[in-house]
Amino acid sequence: MATTAYTAPSTERLSFTLFVAALVHALLIFGVTFNLMVNKTASPKLEITLATHQSDDAPEEADFLAQSNQQGSGTAEEPKQITTEQVAEFSSTEIQEVREAQIARTQAELPERELVATEAESTVEAAIKPVEEEQTEQAVEGDSERTVPVSEQIASLKAKLDKQREAYAKRPRIRRLTSVAAKASVDAAYLYQWSQKIEFIGNKNFPQQALDQKLSGKLRLLAVIDKDGTLLSAEILHSSGYRVLDDAAVQIVHMASPFAPFPKEIAESADRLEIIRTWNFEITGLSTGS
């Protein structure tokens, strides 16, 4: 039995060929598009920071890229870029305090405007500084020029302190004696001798007016005595109420002076004695007490 071979019509071969061609073109188109999308990935950007000064050593971990090595500084917790447009005149890793004298000196170095004098009428108004402002600027400039170095200020204060110590050392040593304060035997003995002399002179020179008018009263008197026994001053601390009695007490102290010089025990620790006593003027006579 004979086998008959099947032959595909020409129309079918043409259709198959077109299909294969379309498939190949589609693969090429999609393949090219995919490659272009992959290649269009953006390149990473580099941020460059301009360094204001150059460091000799490179930092171990740099926060920014710059044209030269620079050690960072500041007080911020996070790294920040430089925010100044001026180039520093010196390198420093610490914040420097700007003093008022430097600001005043910088302002003083600015050129002043020149005033033009003219007799014709001018259409341009010139800005004239007030007199007080100019005087203030001159005073600030003068103060900045007269700035005293710290070493001179310290020397001046030391000299002043030495003078105060010297003046304090020259002050007289004063001891106040009252019947309560005179606990030491030497103080009590001197106070007793002083009181005995005052009462003796006072009774011999008792004010006649007080006797005639039968006046009596108490007063407190302060007497300042130098180490040689000289009376330096006498002052009424509490009046008796009668002028005649007060004046008589002051007069009696001056009449009784000079007093005995200080004993050695008192002179070693005191240059002056302040003796405060209560004076009792009675009809029977004068007495002193605490």
C-alpha cells in the first residue's frame, strides 16, 4: 500500500514564518528596553565641603569630603557643615570669646566720613554724627587704648593690699576696761587706781552750783588714755540730765590727768585704754562705779 506525504499549504507556511518573526522582534524590543531601564540607575552624588584651614593630621573618621584635611570642632552632637563664608586667620579647635575692647577697636579702625564744607546750596544731605555719639566713640577708643594688662592690675591690687595691711598694723591696739571686763588682776588694779584719783579730784572740785541747787544725778563717761597715761579724750555717753554735772565730770577728768603709765603687762597687748565708768553726783560727794 503506497503512503501519501502531506504537504502544508503555502498559506500556512507564510503564517508560521510571520509568527516566528514577530516573536523574535518582540524579544529584541523587550530585551533592549530592560537593559536601558537598568542602565538608567542614578549615580551616587558626592557632597564636597570647602575646608577653611588645613590640618597636618588627617581625621580618623571624616564626616565630609573636602579639598584638604581638617579636624572638626564645636559643641553640636551631630556633624554639621561649616556655616561661615570667611576664611579663618588661624587654626583653633576652641571657641574664642570676643571681647568688647576688640569690637570697639575694630569699629575705631573704620574710616570716618569726611565732611565737605561748601557755601553753595546743596541738594544732597550729608549725614552728620551727633556730638554725643562722637564723644562716646572717642571714649570707647581711649578706654581700649588704655587697657591695663592683667599683670599690672594684679601688681596694683597687691600694692593696695600691702598698704591696707600696713595701715592696719599701725592702728593702735585698744582695750576697753569696765568693772565687768577688768577680770585680770592687773586691769582691775589699774582701774581701781584710776577711779580713786578721779574721786579724790572730783570731791575737791565738786561743782558749787550743784551744791547750791542740791542737784544730784548719774552719768556715764568714756575716757581714752594713752600708754604713757596721757588723756586723749573724754566723752559723755549718757547724760545726767543736768548740764552742770556733765560739764563738771569732763572738767574733773582733765584736771586728774595725766594718769599712771600702763603696767608692762597691759602695755604688751594694748596701746590705749578706754575706761567707761558711772559717775554718781550726790550731796555727800562724787563716787564712781560700774
